[in-house]
Amino acid sequence: MKSICRDCLWTADRKVERCGACDSRRMVQHNELERLTIAHLDCDAFYASVEKRDRPELRDKPVIVGGGKRGVVSTCCYIARQYGVHSAMPMFKALTACPEAVVIKPDFRKYVAASEAIFGAVRKLTPLVQTLSLDEAWIDLSGTERLNGGAPAWQLVRLQKQIEAETGLTVSIGLAPNRFLAKVASELDKPRGFSVLGSEAPAVLAPRPVGILPGVGPVFRKTLQSDGYATVGDLAAADVRDLVKRYGETGLRLHDLAHGRDARAVDPAQDRKGMSAETTFNEDLTSAEDLEAELWPLCEKLASKARRDGVASRVLVLKLRRTDFKIVTRRMSVPEPVQTARALFAAGRELMAPELGRPYRLIGIGMGEVIDAIGSHALFETAETRALKTELAIDALRAKFGAKAVVAGRALKD
């Protein structure tokens, strides 16, 4: 099978421009269609699409879902995007760019219900579904051909049609041999797209900017560019030993990604979950100074892991355990996704301040609802991006000279 009709599911063992059954031009074509099993599904302009579905009079109007004039854009429809509006844009700028836009406050009850309907259909095909948010997920359809009546590619075309028919919402799907390439593929033909990346992936990736790689934010992108790596092809052509020497383990990961390699499995256990680090004290601690001394190394440990894994989070969580073993958890949301010790520590201190005055036996810091760091950071320089540049440099030094090569003054103890 090398062709599938997206309208009637007709298949052919060769590449064809038109469907042999319904004459449609909406064909999925690739020489490796029967062998690829990993997909990335992304709902198209999800919140705005739900609103348009429920209010048909908005169909041909620019729609922005977000807060008041001092808030930011959560998402916007494709019509609004033609005016330059995008997610995370300050609302006043969005309305300046598109003054005729219809602004709607988010209604997460509706979005959760729509998400459950979409991913409920996905999970009928396989339990190997790793959701990243309400509107996107990785899917592993390995070994499901006999159970579901066709190759993964055919199942996904059928699924895409089913979701649109049952929910009134459209999704874009990328099919590939691994998670990274599947996500890249899903962005190639939006909205309502279906794209495939196989063995040709390195050639497709080569001319693209390094910022497409997971974990390469604006600051690290500038570092790579200044070092002579402007495109993915530059990284692919580099000596892997030089990359490891410059960037430690991150260099090895960049080299693999540049060649289209990604060993990460689709893991349902990581669905929209977070990551954390904690420690239990030898003696109960009460003062802010003592608690902060324990908090800082946890923040460094967690931030370092986040950067290695290429993830970030807007939801930061503090955990404290009292001497009576009762657990206190406090959380906060921050304006942009973070992956630095500096940001984690600042949030931890703020969350801890109201709880001071009694002894504790444990402290922990966590990141909730982690997301891929790719494209998650602000487009302009912020305190977080400046801190990220510093901490990435520290990562490289520690990878080259050892964990104690750079020690923060805060971490030094008598």
C-alpha cells in the first residue's frame, strides 16, 4: 500500500494522483505507508474551533480566545492568524492587529469535553496514547493492524474522518517512525492535514532552522548559530565528538535529532504529568534560610533534567511535609514556560513564604503539565531566557569538567 484516499479510504499499491474509486485528489502517498507506526495528532486551533462549532455565526469571522485587554491570546482561529495574531500575544496587540476580532473568554468545560471525545476515539485503536495537552498527543499503533482492520496509516485516515464527523472538529496528523518526526510532520499541512515523513526525513530537515529541534529555544538557537550551526543540516554534518565537547549530552541528542533519530517511546504514563525533586531532612527545619538552602539544589537538579528532556512548564509546585506527616502543596502559574533553576527557586520561595513559622521534615519542587520546550519560550528576551542562556552554558561546563566545575554561591555551605 502506497496510497490512501482521505475521502473514501480506497487504497492502491502504487502512488496515484486521484482516487480510483471516488476520483478525489485528497490522497496520502508514501512508499513506507505500511511500515510507519508513530503518529502525532494535533487539533486545529482547538479552543477557537470549539467556539465556532458551537456558534455557527462565527464561522467566517476572526475569533480570539483569551482574557481581557490586559490578558493574552490563548488561541485564535486561522482567519485571525492572517492578521498576525498568535498564541501568547498580548490582547491589546492582538486587537490592534485585528480590531474586528470576536473575543471569547475560555470555557474549559467545553474544551475538556471535546478533548475527551477526540481522544476517546483514539484510545479505541490503541492504549499507547501520550497526551501533551487537551489538543495534542503522540500515538503508537505498532501491532494493531489485525485488530483494527488495516495498517496504521489507514487507521489514522479513518480516525481523522471519524473525529470530524462525530465532533465537528478537525485535526492534523503526522505519521513517521518516531515521536520527533511525527510532530514535525503534523505541522507540514495544517489545518486538516495528513503528512508522512519516512527515510527522506534527514533531507527534509536539513534546510530547516535549528530552532525546530526539541529543546532548542531562542537563546540556545542563537548560541548554535554563533557556533556555526544555523540549520539542522549543519548539525547533521558536524562531527558528533565536537558537538559533545561543546554541549555535553545535549550535543549527542542534537546529532541524533538532526539525522531524524529519536528513541523516546510513546509513554501513556507521562500523560500531561509533571516532574519533581524532593529531599527529606536529617533534622526538622523551620527557618526560611535553612529551607531555601535545601530548595536550591533541588531546583538545579529539576531544571537540569527538564533541559535534558527538552521540556518546560508554566505550572510550578511546592511540596512540604510537616512533622505530623501531613503534606502541604502549593502551586502557581507563570506567564511563560520555564526550565531554569532560577525560575523554580523564585516560585518556590514565593509559595513557601506563607507557610513559614513551623518545622518541616521534607521539601520538594515540581513542574506540572510539562510540554515540549520547542517553540515554548517568548519571542523576545525575558528574565527566563537570559537565565536559560546562563544555565545552558553551565550545563556545558559541567558536562566537560564535572558536576563541581561550576557551583552557585547559594549552594555553598560552611
